[in-house]
Amino acid sequence: MLCELSEYSGSLLGTWFYLSCLETVFLFITSAPTFYYYYARSNVTYEKWMYKSNPKFPSPEKVRDEIVQMLKGMLCASFFPALSLELAKNGIGNAFCGWGGRPLSYHIGVLAFSWIISDFFEFFYHRLGHIDFKFWNHHRHHHVFHNPSPFSVIADEPIDQLIRS
């Protein structure tokens, strides 16, 4: 589907725009219900909040800042996938498009392997942001939200998202 998206868009900017739109919809579909469940005042219960280290509600301004930071990071994170699709479309890159004549079990295995490897990379990259001062200078912006909401999960600096993508 993504390879067809790059064919339809006609340019790197178009592919980046379409990927960014898809990611925005996905982020709000996954984050907004969780935010509503835990943070809408009508849904807050002692059982949900008793393990939080900061029992105060985040201010609307802080939540807005989280959403803006999340969107900035997402715009950067979608650039390299868009570039990969565009390069493959022009016969330069090796982005994976189609089934490639392989069975479904192969694709499920590749998905599982890729998921595990990328999760380890995410963990160690995040850990590096905490233990190395040079990396902390970029990573610390992610931790300005002292009472984070679901929107702050990927509210990283753009350079962090570029590296992760």
C-alpha cells in the first residue's frame, strides 16, 4: 500500500505529506482514547491514579505543548520512510514493496524480527539519551512534561525522530 502511495503522490514532498497525514491520524486514534480514559475529569478514579508519582492534572497548555512536540517529531520521523519509497519508485533504493513471491509466513517472520530489533534499538537509544551528556542535550526535551499524557510518548526533538526513523 505504501509503495502505491508513493506512485500516487508523484514526488518526495507528496509522499512525505501523505505519510505524515496517515501518521497523524494513527497517533490521534491511539493517543486520544487513552488520554480521554485517564485524563477526562469524569473518568478519573483513585484506582487509575494511585500509582502516578504526580497526581496533578497536566494543564491544557502543557498538553498542547505535548501535542505540538509530538507532531514536530512525527513530521521528521516520516521523512526517511518517504525518501525510501521515492528512491525505490525511481529504481535507486530497495524499499520492500509487494509480496516478492514469498509466503505469508515469511512476511510474518520478517515483521516479528523487525519489531524485536527496532524495539531493542529504541530501548538502547533511549537509554543512551539518559546516560550520555551529549545525547541528553537532545533527549531532555522529551522529559519536560512532568505529568506526561499519552501524547508525550513520542514528543521528542526532531533530531531524535530522524535518527529513530
